[in-house]
Amino acid sequence: MFSLKNIQFPHFIKAAATHFKTDYPKFYKMDNLSKLALLSADILLKGNDKNEDTAILLFNRASSLDSDRKHQAAISDPENFYPSPSVFVYTLPNICIGEICIKHHLHSENAFFVFDTFNPKHLFFNADYLLKQNKATQALCGWVDFDDKNYEAFLYLVSENGIIAHQQEEIERIYHSHKSKATND
Amino acid sequence: MTELKNELKEKIIDILNLEDLFISDIDDNDALFGDGLGLDSIDALELIVMLDRDFGIQLTDPKEGKEVFKSISVLAEYIAEHRTK
């Protein structure tokens, strides 16, 4: 769909946002995790009929560590204590969900979980619960992780009209097949 | 004063991550908030931090901030009058 090799994240995400015509005034003001999450979500939600009743379930390993480190660096010197408000607001991982909701006008349930590794079991059960309990008509789910120079986004949309069965094994299979493809590329 | 205005424009573009915007794109009298540059409340907080860190000016009255951040011209005049560094 889009690839650039040997390029640092800021250049990659800017090129990707331009390529996918991601139009969001706040895009360059967001932290790295939010940029990654919003761009990935945008690709999926753009081709989808507008549906305010879309839940969001995201998981990662590093939480908001990238922004946490920047904030820590800004407050570590008592003689030069100037925390940045625009960095501080991103020192929670679920803020990236808020950005997606604002851009796509989503008003349903959302949650952000932190696990050591990709967790298809929790992804499956949480999405399945929301849909079966009629808490949402579709769910945007996935893994969005950003830590130092490593980043990874794997998102998918679950709805009644999907073409792949919503099963834990399928989530695991698709994730690992994409991960191995990305590693080989 | 022109030098200070350009310095402020550079700082605003850099600190607020106004991607693809250049000094020449900002008019001295453009509104910083609302219809002008479209800055938001978090940007306002960043500008307050910048005034303190770079010019030694501490804004404590929100009403004062609303007036000071009207445009680059107004901000530059305020800084020239009140700066301690």
C-alpha cells in the first residue's frame, strides 16, 4: 500500500499522511503514538461508511512512554523547569483514541490496554462483548506501539459485514503473517 | 521591532509544530487564535511557557493573555515593554 525504507519516523509519517491524504489540522501537533494510530485508523475508516457507533479497542506494550520520556526530560532540571503543555497532554496512551474519535466523529465505547505482547485473546473477547451486547455496531481494534525508534501498527475493523470470521485464531494468524511480511520487507 | 516579530514567528512555528508554515506566511496583524492561525488552548499554554522561559515574563491574568496574544504585533510590543531577559 505504501512503503519507505531506511527513513526516520517523522519523515515516514509525513510522507504517509501526504500519500493517504490524511486531512487533520492537528496532525503535526500530535505525539508520535497518536500520529501512528490516527493515520492507521484513517486508512480503515475512510473507505467505510460513516458510522458514529464505532467502538475503539487499542492495545500496546510501551503505553505513552515516548511522550513520557520527553516530559521527564523537560522537568528533570529544577533550574530549567519548563514542562511543555503540548507534550504533557499526550502522557496517556488513550489520548490517541480521542484524536481518532474527534476526526471521525465517533461516539461509542473505547478502551486502551497495555500488555507485554500482542494479545489476540483480549482483543477478540473485548470486541466480541461490545458487539454482542449492542454497545457498538462495529469495532476498530488493534495494536499500536511506539517506543524509541521502534513502532508498529496493526488495526482491523470488526462488523457484521466483514469477510473474515472474527475469531482469535484468525486475528493471530493475520497479525503474524503481516508481521513476518513487514520483517522480510 | 521587526527582528523581534520575526523571532516570535520562528518560535511560534517551531514550538507549536505549525508544519509547512513559513515566517512569510504570518502577517504581523493576523489573529493568532480563531480565524487567523487557528491556535487552540494548548497552544496558548505553550505561548505562556515561552514568554516565561525566553523573555522572563509571567502572565497570571487570563484576561491579559487574551489581549497579549491578539497578534504578532501586539505580542512583540508587550514583550519589548515587559521583558526581563
